[in-house]
Amino acid sequence: MQPYRIILISLILSTASSFTMASDEMKGPDAITKITGTQRRAVAVDVDYKEKCPLISKKSGALDFIRDGFCFYKDVVIDTRTNLMWTRNANIAEKRMTWDDAIKWVEGTFFSRRLGYASYRNWRLPTVEELYFFANVAEGKNVAAYFNALGFNIVDQPMMFWTSTTAGAELHWGPIPINKCDWYVSMFDGHADIAIGNSEYYVWPVRLNK
């Protein structure tokens, strides 16, 4: 087995062991730091959902509906399990980019604008735990098809999205050192993996709603 494969497997296993499943009552960072498995429990639609979906900026649009614990507004969606706000458009950048460019694009386009996006400025790339948790609400289904059926826009099956999490280790492709690798999550089956930072993947901005 090649050395880079050994390192890659150990990185995936060590990261996967830190994931824990969050309960429906957990919010914010606590729901993210306690992810340990790949299974997610869907939240049933509640007729009183308007009492549970938070009030947000009027420029983000009125509340449309809730499905599986996601509050859908015109431009954004809030996961009530984690209180994370995602852009409703999964391909809002309309292009793929390297990891470094993804960081710059989110911070430059979404954060430094005078009014930001949907009137919020503190957008960022999700961590690998956040995006993994988010994608695996599909519970083994095709993630892209599940999100599109829910009400998200432009989620394609082959899409892989960068996270803000770096691999933090030097990998080798045979004798060639690869010093910059970062984590991404697939919208096909929700798996998390690492790739060379100059690979080009998509960007799905997120922010903690508070």
C-alpha cells in the first residue's frame, strides 16, 4: 500500500471517530461538536413550525415553509437542529474554485460587502463537521436529490464542496510530497474526504444564526 494511502485512511478514521449524532434539541456549536456517526434522524414537520423558525432580516425574505427541520426563506435556509444558516442556492458562486480561492471568495464576496448577502456579513466556509452533519440528514439517500426535493436550489449530484478544515498533515504521492490538502464533502453520498488544495470544488457559505 502506498504511504499516502495509509496516511489518508488514518486521517479519515480519526476524523470519523470524532463525529457524534446530535439530538433534535441541540443547537449551535454543541450540535456540531457531538457528531459521531453517519446516521441522522429527520425531524417531522410540525404544524406549529412558525413558532420554531427564528425571525430573521426582512431582506432575507419571508418564511416559505419548513421540511425535515429546515426553515426555508427566500434566500436562506436555517437548520433548526444546529441553528446554522445556509444559502438556499447551493451554487451561489456559479463556479468551482481552489481551496484558497474559496476562502477568499466567501470572505471577500459575502463578508466584506457593505450589506453582505441577505443582509448578513459573517458568512464563511463550513467546517468538515458542519458540512458532513448537514449532508447526512439525507440518511443514506442521494444527498443532491434529497436537498433539491426539500427546496434548495441547484444541488447537483457530482458536486463536491470545500470545507474550511485543512488536513493538517503532509501526504505523499509516491515519492512526491503533497503539502496542502483540505477536506471536502460530496453531495452524492455525503462522504467526507481530503483533496489537494488546488483541486477545484464548489462553495456553500454558512453562518451561525444568532
